[in-house]
Amino acid sequence: MPAVDVIDQTYAAVPPRALREVLCAEPAWARVLPDLRLDCFEDRGVRGKRWTVSGGLDGTAEVWLEEVGEGTVVHVFLQADPATVPRSERARAALDRAYRIRLKRWVTGVRDRLDAAREVGMPPAHVERQLRGRAEAEDSAR
């Protein structure tokens, strides 16, 4: 098992394409985890990206965007080992937790920013536009 093993899921009432623009951008990762360098080895379009990770950690990272209902489940994976082996299990757990917290705060911050205009209980903006478009099409067909 890698020393850092982040497996996280966050629901966002935002379309995958909007999330991809931020969460799959290497410069954004560099701001969140400046000690890491990412090299994309699989670009899955609107479904996300996979990278090899080097620098402070060596391993892999992935963002998988799964369209669900009116939004997206953002799956984030970071599985890697540090260049220097932690001296104890406690040090390893602290390292894992530090990466886990930074990634979770980043993803929830992106979700909150992209979904900020939606009122509680209302459909996401992209769903509301689709519903409006259907209603207009039905009205013009009459």
C-alpha cells in the first residue's frame, strides 16, 4: 500500500465539463500541491484525466468525473510514496492526512464556487436551462 492513498468522492450539482476545466488543469494542481509535478498519461475528455506524479511523491493521480443525475460525482485518487520513507506509521499517517485535506478542501471549494448562484432546493443552472429549452420547444410546436 502506498504511503499516501487518497480516495475521495464529492458530489457537485455542476456538469462535468465545467469541473474538468478546473480539476483537470495541471496549473491548478500545482497551486494546491506545489511539491508535485504531474505528467498526463491518459486524457479521458469530459470523464477526467490520469497522471504520473513526481517530485515530493512518486505515483499516480486521477480525477474521474462521473455524471450522475443533475450533477457529477468527482472521484479523486492520489496513490504515491514520498522520496523519503516516513520514519514511523504516525509520520506516514500525517503525510497521508495532509494530502487528503488539501485535496478535499480544493475540490469542495471548486464545487462551492461553481454552484454558488444556485438557491437551495432549486435545480442546477444547466438543468434549469434544459427544462426551459424543452418548454419553449413544446410551446413553439403548438
